[in-house]
Amino acid sequence: MNHNSDPRLLAALAAGDASTRLEAALAAGTHADPGLADALVGRCAVEPDFFVRDMLTWALTRLPTATVVPLLLVEVRSEHAQARSQALHTLSKIGDRAAWPAITPALLDDADDEVKRSAWRAAVILVPDGGRGELAVRLAAQLGRGDRDTRLSLSRALAALGDVVEPVLRVALAAADPAVRAHARATEQILHDPDAGFDLAVDQAKRVAALGPERAC
């Protein structure tokens, strides 16, 4: 770390009051001092407040990519779920495709749902154009799993991949598991109509899965 960084700002990033930490993160982003990179990344791993974490991410995006990305690549391998999740989230905001190799299959299927969702979002932004089809297949293996937020995140990630996801969804629509079929159909609706309500799409997809397309209308 650059020891010329303001010690008062460093102390404020760890203050007991969330509003003080928020102001400190805002100041860090405003001044864009590369010497704060270590402190900001470290704080992301432990910060309990969502809004402060979001500001920390913004502050990191204001720093040189060459300084920040190597630190984040270490964090995605952390044993702490929040460290992994926030590092992935920040990588998705920075958008440096050189970070793509760090989005491993283990992260895409992480035991922690928030890490997994962050990995999906980062993956669809960082994936090379030639790898989009393979990523679609890997993500589609998760169809039908998880709670509503997880399923919605997966649908959005798949839809963000564009046309390459259509053949993958066609396979999933023929799956034996009705939950997989319903999730695939809801994803298909979101792909063709991004403004479609996810819950309505899921309800309709479940009816189709249960009754068949002729009787579900």
C-alpha cells in the first residue's frame, strides 16, 4: 500500500458508523488514489452494509485497472464468500476481459448463492465472443435450481448471452424434470421480451410444463 494515503480516510473506511464509511468510500473514489486499492479491496470482504459495498466497488472502478484487477483476482479465490462475491461483482463493473480465466467452473457453481450469482453476471460480461456458447451450456446446467432470486439471476445471465442460448434452451425444454422445463421456458420468454415479468413467465411456464402447450393457454 502507498503509505502516503490519508490515514484519516483509511480509519474512516473501518469506522463503526455506516454513514462515515459511506462518505469515506465516496471520498476514496473521488480522489482516486491508487494507494488505497489494497484497503478498498480488503474492506469489500468484510463490509456489512450493501450501500457502502456498492460505493467501495465504485471507488475501485475509478482506480487504474492494472492496479485493481490483480488484487481482485486474488480475492476470487478467498475462502470467504463475501470476498469472492464482491471481487466478482467489481470485476463485472470494470469489464476487463483479461480477467476471464478467473471465472472458473467452481465459481459458476459455488456453494454460496450470492457468489454464484456474481460469477454468472461477471461471466456474461467477460466471456470472449468465441466462448459464449460453451458458457451457455455450463449455465444451463443450473436451470431449475435455487430460490427465486437465484433462478431470476440465471435467466438474466442466459438471456444476456443472446442468440447462442436458444439451442441450449431447446434442449432444456425437453428435459425430464418439470422444474428445468419451466425455468427454461421462462428464460426463453425473457430472452425474447426483456421486459417480461419473471414471476408471470414462471407461472405460465409451469402451466405449460404441467398441461402441455395446447391446454395451458
